[in-house]
Amino acid sequence: MEQTVLRQVVMEAIIRLRNERTDRSLFHVFQGKRSATSLQDAHFYGLESVFGMLPLKKERFEQVLRELEQAGWIRQEQLLIVTESGKRQVSNPFLLDELGGELRGYPILLWKRVSLLIQTIICLEQQTFFVPVQQDSGVKEWVRKQVKQLPKRAIWMRGIHQELEVAFSQLTEREATLISYRLSGQKTGLSFPQLSERLGTDLLSLQLEFVMAWRKCLRVLPESGLILSLGADIDQSRMTQSAKKTWEMLKQGYTVQEIAERRRLKKSTMEDHLVEMAMYAPIFPIDQFLSVEAYEEVVIVSDRLETFSLKRIKQELTQEIDYFQIRVALARKVVNR
């Protein structure tokens, strides 16, 4: 079976799940479902780079899994199991690490802004009617405001062109082609289906390749340049909005009980928020929720068993530590590694 980029990324993700999660769990990570369980899976198993980056339809996702199973690379039981043959198909560095990890979609939003702003400026300069290459209402409103702030459009476009020219020289020919063919001027850039047909690559693999190429491009662009300045205001926080509100109140001195009462949050929801904070906050008051000894034992057991399975870890603990405390400990373990 041909190893496409799509199959490679899916295999890499399954391997990282350590035979501990179901196909449903992986599907929700690919979809970017912002539930406590999916965020936790992404964080614990090193899948934040692929979170929300593969919005496959359920039928297509199941088809890919069947193909991998027919090739003898995985088994679908209650959990997704990687075979020895499957492990041999994947080698470091993993492709999925090139997909991002920005749970708020920073590269994608910046691309939408850049591509639409370039198209708009070129067409305005040429006084040409155009159909916006991006239909996101928020992006279109942002571009309208930006256009009003660019009195010297021709000079701005030359600066953008120079930045891209230098960046493209540091990419492979294919990476530069993927980006340049997608950009629109007076003529609309190629759609993914058109580009897929031209390059002879399956559509989903091509979309993944594009994301990797664009992220690589962002890494080589000047930090103080024109293009990266267009994304300076993009929220890159990984917490959900609700958890961020809880986090802000906690920093203001409210107790967990006070926050739960003021926000009318259930105990389970409050615990989910606290685990999110433990995952993403640079500083977290872990000692308010479990002792140093309890934290260390959870980490030791997790490392010894090479697992993030809450049930397996709890069975091996010598202290009375509940599932919420185990989740907090594992969240900080990943941050501290």
C-alpha cells in the first residue's frame, strides 16, 4: 500500500496513543473537539500538533482505518492497536510535529488574512472586480480595516513580495509551489482540488502538506516583518474561553468553591477547568490539589508503566489519590518534561 502523507500522519497519531485509546478518541482529536477528554488526550499523548488539523468526515476516517488494518499495520479492537509491521512503517521525525500544535489555529487564520489582504490590495491597485478568496466574515472585516491603514499600497506589496521571495528560497521547490499556487492576485489562486489534480496527490494529503509548508514559511519569515505583524493580535491561548475565565478568577484570589458558585459550575466542570489550567498555565498551584508525594508517585507509576491510562495508574498507587488528582499530576508532568 502506498504510504501517503495522510496515512503517515494517522499512523503516527495512533502510535502515540500507545494502544490506550479508541478510534472515537482519535477522531475527536482530529476534529478538534474542545471537550475536556479530547484536550486531555491531545496534551497527554503529544497530539496537540494534529488537534483540529484533520477535520475528516467520519466515513473517510473509517475508510483510512480500514486501509491501515487491511495492510496489517493496525488492529481495531476496543482500542486502536499498532502491529509490529505498522511500527516499522513510521520513523522519526514524525510528520505530525510539523502540523502545528496551535489549538487556536494561528497558522490557518494568519493564512486567511494574508491571502485575502494580498488579493484585495492587488485588485484595488488594478481597479479590478474580484470574488474574495476567503469567505470568513471575521477575516473580511479585518482586511477592510487593514486596507484603510495602508496608504502606500504599492510599497507594502513590494515589501510582502520581498519577504516571500526570501522565505521561498529557504523552502523546497514543492513547498514554495504549494504556497505560491494558493495565493491570489488578479487571478484566483488554485483551489486544493485543482492543486491536487495538478500535482497528482490525494486531496487530504495535499492539505496537510500545505499546512506544513506554510508553517515552515512562517518560521523563516523575519519576526519584525510585514507578514508576521498581520497576526500579532491573534489569540494563541490554548485554554477554552470558559476555562480562561475560571483561571482569571483564580488569579484574582477567588477560591475554587467561590468560582464554582459564582459561575454556577458543576464539580466535574470545575475539575475539567482546573486540569486545563494545569496543562496550559505556565505556573499552577498544584499543591492546592495534591501533595508533592502524591504528585511524585503518580509520575513514577506513569513512567514505570509507560501509560497515561488513569485506571491502570490508580490500580498501582499506594496512596489514596482520586482520578481528578491523577489528571492534574499527569498534566503537570507533561508540562514539566
